[in-house]
Amino acid sequence: MKSVIITGASSGIGKELAFEFARNGFNLGLIARRFELLQEIREEIKQLKNFSGKIEIAALDVKDYKSVFITLKDLASRLGGISHLIANAGIAGSKPIGTNNFTHDKEVIEVNVIGAMACFEAGIQIFESQNSFGHLIGISSIAGFRGFPSNSSYSASKAAFTTYLEAARIDVAKKNILVTAILPGFIDTPINSEMKNRPFLISAEVGAKKIYKVIIKKKEFAIVPYYPWIIVSFFMKIIPNFIWKRLKFD
């Protein structure tokens, strides 16, 4: 059984992952808030050469935590079971603290952390009910390595999610469930398209191919792309504050 559920599948990394998994023979369960975009993507995927799998779609805002459990279980049932679940849904839009952006900052935490946690909890229940091996994948970010100026809530959400994934990996290992944490660098998606500074930018299609390889290899942790971000991430942690605060990421 090769079936994957992807949240946040209507654009960016989630959309390109849907195409990548489809090209490799997976059945797809696609979730996003914008149902009409999922319908368009479903029709595009159906036109792929040699694709003959199932594609099930569902509208869902991961902030609606009760609906997360209902929707994911229903989608898994429609697919006849799943082997992978990718918690990819996320939002950005942080601003400097003290600029009356609290309402949106709260939403960033709700979507990127609590919504992702709800997806993982639902995924664990699905895999346990199937009595089968399962693979949970969380899409975090290199922004979680250190607080990016003007992006406090986004950085905090990704730091929290990465730490959550580390603990979750240990907690579910005895349940025959693998947890993979993926930390992308700057990948060209709508979530960062308005940023003036996007160093080492790669396309969403290239990013999805690299992420797919990480997942299939069953790695527990990966920075994507590995170079140069593995080096950059090291220096991010040790750069003195007087230099870090001069950097611009907005």
C-alpha cells in the first residue's frame, strides 16, 4: 500500500509533493483550505503519463482541530489506508513585535504548531487502527534554528515544531511509526514570495524532489537542500547578536 496524505497541498511545497508522489505511483489524499485549487490539481495530476492511482481531496483548516481528526480518518478510509502522512500546512506573515500583529501571530502558532500536532495525533490513530507501519513527516524550517528578525512568530512556530518532532520520534518508535523532520531553506513558494532577501533560493519543484528522496530513504532528519544550509545553519547559531540583529529577512 503506497498512499500519502498531504496537508497544505493547494500550493507551494505541498502541491509539488503531490505531483512527485503521483509520479512515483502513490495514491493521494490532498488537503487544503482552498477546495477549488485542489480540484484543479487533481485534474492536472490525472493527466500525468502512466498515473492510474486514486486521488481523494478534502477542504480543511487545520485550526479546526476536531475536524482534523474526522477529515484525515475519512480520507484514509477513502484511500483504503495510508502509508505516509505529511504535515505541511503552514502560514507566515510575521511582523516585528509591537506592530499590532498579535492576532496574526497567534494564528501562525495555531496553524504551524497546534494544527500540525493535531495532524500527527490523527495520523498515529490511523496507523494504529491499520496495525501497520506508518511514516509521519513534518515540514518545519531552518527559521527554527534562530529567531529571524521581523519573523518572531514564524521562527518560534518552527522551533517549537522541530522540537516536537524530536520528541514524537521517540514516543512512537515502539508503535512501528517513523517520524521524519524536514527543515527546508528558502524554497520559492507563496509563503515567502514577498520577502526581499531569499538566499540560496531553489524552486518548489526541485525542493519537492529532494524532500521526496529524504522521505523514501526513511531519514529521521534532513535540511533541504543539504548544501549550503548545513553549513549556514551552524553559523546561524554562533553569529554574535550584534551582527545577527543587523540582518534583514523581510
